[in-house]
Amino acid sequence: MVDGVILTIIKSLVLASVLMGFFAYMTWVERKLIGRFQARYGPNRVGPYGLMQPIADLGKMLQKENMIPEMAHRKLYIAAPFIAMTCAIGAFGLMPFGDVATIPGTDWTIHLYIADTSVSLLVVAAIGSLGFYGLMIGGWASSSKYALLGGMRAIAQLVSYEVAFTLAVIGVIIQAGSLSFISIANAQEHLWYIIPQFLGFLVFFVAAVAESNRPPFDLTEADGEVVAGYHTEYGGMRYAMFAAAEFINAITLSALGAVLFLGGPSGPFLPGPIWMLLKIGAFLFVLIWIRATLPRVRFDQLMKIGWKVLLPVATLNLLLTAVAVVYL
Amino acid sequence: MDIVVFFIASVCAIASAIAVVAQKNPFVSALALLGNLASLAALMLLLEAQFVAAAQIIVYAGAVMVMFLFVIAYVGPRGEIGPGVRKPWLVALSVFAALLIAVEIVVVVMGASLGSVASVDANYGSPAAIGEALVTDYLLAFEVVSVILFMAAVAGVVFGTGGRPVRLSNDQVLAKEGESAVERRREASRAALEAARDSTTGESAR
């Protein structure tokens, strides 16, 4: 906390609202883009260009009946979507949108981040791993075979890819010499880390797609095998919260990629927050593009990629970075 | 502010620790243990140990408890489990162990001068300080631990795959048991293939 409790609370509320708005319209962008990739229009009935579609979806979700399966563990069943959602928004809270800015017309300065700790990166990883408990608890508490299998798949996937993910990120940490997002972003003033850390970036990107359960790694909800995975038994707003948490996780990982490899909020002409949103948007565009292009991998392929390809490559990148930092 | 956080975290830690043993559902018990570990991480934050707090969540919540829940969800009982057999000597032993720990805590608390807060510099507990301590003062311990962990990983692989029967190639069988054994193997695989074919045609006919 850099500016007192009340300002921090206000900033958190603003960030959470912006995040939810961004998320809502990214779902519209996703549907529109996937429509174009498949040579159709995408949503275009509600409002101009279908722009009111997210609001219509929200209205529909809110009206649905909240069902709880008879055999479910009621408390955990209800808690699971909240856990997933809380962790998803919480992890995003540490993302920097710039350093210090002056509010126009006054001489008030404001920090464009909520908190910058010496272990920010670890905190994001920690909250991210807590978020997976939402999926696991949801899968277990629904008392359904498909939901349980989906939850278990989520955990297996998390454990396999977190190792490679962390190793890839350590390359950046060594080069920047810090775990704080502000320091990492500032260290890229002259050269974005995507160039010296290209190998690490590749591993980071593949692992990030797997960690956010996006296609082609969305085995937790492979409809041909486990119906809808961990949220099979969820409907209405509870399902929407799971879906939102998943998309917000993708946004957080995109923001992480922007900070670690694309210089974070720095850029010419435009202010920091705009650059940050543009870089997040670029990552999300590639994610959507991949979703529209690639078929889903098999589970054994997923494990093979994680342990036999990404892990050795990430280790190699780590060794090269360490040698380069010490001797160059 | 510190005191408020301290009390909330302490109450959560104690309540979740009680819940671990009081809950009848093993899945919920494991979740309570997770809550306990998270509360401890909050307490560590108050002690200026940011790195340890984050590592606590990543290691225990992100890896260890995930495995616990994985096993409980897959092979554990779904519902509540009843009380086990209560043996008098077990009850006596557990009470004795609890008393021992209580005495130990009292001795430590009385012996330590907890009245004053130790002052540490801003760098204390930062990742840089911990990293430096690990590769200078505690290098030997650090390396020994990494060797032990590596051995544990290798042992895990050996235990995980060691019990599986190895399928010998035809040449190896020939060298070991002679021509007739190979012939028997071929017969067996041919029969299995035919059985599989019969069952699939049966399926499609139906």
C-alpha cells in the first residue's frame, strides 16, 4: 500500500470495475473474431454491431434458476465459483498500469498500481494456484463423475505446467534482478525482454495458454470426453462466474506476459494504462486466434509437451540466462 | 492495523486447525488445513517475511495440498467417516503428547523476551536477502537438501514404475525358454486378436 487505505480501496474498486467491463467486452470481441475466422458475422442482433450482447447475456444468466444437485456438498458447491472468481480478480490487482501520474489540472500525484511488493510475481503465482481450488472444489462438490474428472484434469494440468511456467519466468527474474513488477517493467526501458528471453517467452506463452485452460489445452472441459468438466453441474450465474474467472485468468496471464516480456506500461505517445491495455489486447487476440485455429490436444500429448518439451527448454533457457548474466 | 490483522489471522489459524481434526469429511478437513496454512502465511507477512509467506502459499497450497485433495477426491470416501475404534492407550498417548507440546510452548514463550518487537532493516526477508543467505552461509545445507529432494524424485519414479511387469521381446523369450515358448506367445496373441475382432463385429451387427 503506497497511498493509504481509502485511496487503495478506491483504486481497487476502479480496477475491478474496469476489469469486469474489459472482460465483458472481450467476450464480445472473442465471439465476433471467432465468427470472422469461421466466415460468419458473429453476434450482430443486440444493439449496433451486437455491442449490447454482453449485457443481454448477463440478463439471461441472472434470470436462470439456481440449481443445486441433490447429492452435492451444498456449502462447497456454492463456495467454489466465488473462490475461482475472487482469486482471478485478486491476481489481477497487482498488475502495474504505469508508475506515477499527475491528475490533470491539479498537482495531485497518484500511483498507477495498487501495490508493488518485493515479491509481486510470487504473490500472483500464489493467488493463481489458489484459484485452481475453485475448479477442484467445484468438481468434487458437484458429486458427478464428469465434474470430478474435469477437476482432476485441471489439477494435473496445473501441476505439470506450473513447473515449466515458473522456470521460464525465472529467466526474466534473473535478468531484471527483481520480483517487483515495477522494477521488471523499468528494466526493459531500452530492450523488451521478448528479444533476449525469446526461448523463455515461447515456454511462457505455451504454459500460460495451458494454465488458463484455453484451447487447445482446454481438456478440463473437453465436451466430447467429460461433458463440460468441472462446471458440468453448474448453471446460471454460478456457471457464468466460472466462465468469467477463466477468462479473467487469461487476461491476467496476458497482463503478466505484457509486463514480463513486452515492457509493461511503457511506450511512446500514449499514457501507460492505454499501452498496457493494448498489450493485453494483443495477447488476447493471439489466444482467440489460436482457439479458432488449433484442434484440442490429447491428454497424453498435453503431458508430453509439458514434461518432455517445455521443461527441458525452460531449463536450458534458465542456464543460458544465468551464464549470460554472470559472464557478459 | 498490524494488531487487527494479527488477531484475524490467529483466530483463523486456530479455528481451521480445530476444523482439521473436528471435521468428519476428509475433503473438508484437507481444505481446513489449507486455510490453516494460509493463515500462517498471513502471520509471516506480519513478521516481515514476505518471501516465506509467498513461498508458503505456493509450496503448500499450490503443490502439497493439491496432491492431498487429489488423492482424497479420487480414492477417499465421499461422505463423512464415522469415529474409529477408540483405544484407551491411544487416548492417553494423545493427551500426553498434547500436554508435552503445551509445556514446550509455555517454556519457549516464558523464556523469550516477547515484550519488545525486534527491529529489522527493510531488506530483511526480501527474496534478495534470502537468496544471498542460501548461497553463502547455508550453502552446504541448501545443496544437501537439493540432493535429498532429487533422490526422493528418483525414488518416486522407481516406485511408480518398478512394479510393472516388463514385456520381453520374442528374441529374449527365445534365448530364455526356447522355440516352443515363442510359438505359444504367437498363438496367444493371435487368439486375442481374433477375440477382439469377433467382439467388434458382434457390436456392429447388434
